[in-house]
Amino acid sequence: MNPELLPLCKCGARTDNGILCRTCEGLKAFDDIQEPDEDSYETDPKLIERLEQQYGLLFEMDAAAIEENSKCISFLSDALHQEWGRLYGAKVDVWCNPPHSLNEKFIKRADTQHKEHNINICMIVPTNCQSMPTWHRLIENETRVITENHPLLKRPKFFKNGRKTKHPSRNAYRVIIWRKT
């Protein structure tokens, strides 16, 4: 059979079984494959508490949530179009674990919201975000000192449908903090 006629796997590779390529098939066996709905993984509340304590923050707004998985007293279900950091007229600290498919847009939006509202924002993103031009322009820019960039020392375990996953994330993560001035 002509390889160009083989169907594509969810990851974009050619597959001979019409469903998953051999790499994804192997990952699925370990319950580690990131399916297209990887954007719906939830943050472990213990990780959020640890970050609050470690960095002296108190998250009252979740910028990437739905009602069922919000980790804060308020949440934004459309954070790319809503204003961040105001709750009943007061400025609040914002937590954000953005959907992986929207990391770059959320980094840009967090930077904009920080500039406009002078609020604390804490975001975790996979380390592969460091290869994005946006990262270099907004996070690792020597002329801008408004962000903190810390490694998350252990690969986190996330929740799926309210239950902790068996395995830690296959990605390492960074903690990005925009601090109010």
C-alpha cells in the first residue's frame, strides 16, 4: 500500500490501523497518551496550595476553568475575552493552568491583563513553551523584570474527571508569576 494513502493518527503521523500510530498505541498502553481533550486536565488542589504558600499568593480567581473544575472562589470560562483579577470590585490574585492548545494565547493575555490591572498572576506551563517567540519576548526578556520564572521541581499529577491520574505528566512545567507593583 502507498504510505501516503494511510490514514493519519490523532498526532498527525501515518497509521496502518486507521486509529493510532505505533508510538501513540504504545503510550496508550501506559495510560499516558494525551488525547485531544488534554485541555480538560485539572490541577491538583495540593499543588495550588503549595504554590500559594511558596510564593505568598492567595488565588481567588481561576483564569482557565469551568464551574465543575474551578479551584478558586471565582473563575473565568472565557479568559481570552474577559477581564482578569477583579472580584466584587477588588483586585485578586489569579491562578491559571491554561489549556495546552492555548498556552501562547494565555501567556499573551496574562501579560496584557497584568499591565492593564496591576494584578498578581501565577501560571504553570509546560517547559516546551520556552521555545515560543512569545516566551522570549514576554518572559525571558532582560529589559522586562515584571515576571518570575521558576521550575516546578516535580512533574505534576493532574486530575481527570475529578480523579487523580495514575502517572505524572510527561511534561516538566514552569511557574510564571506576574507580580503587581
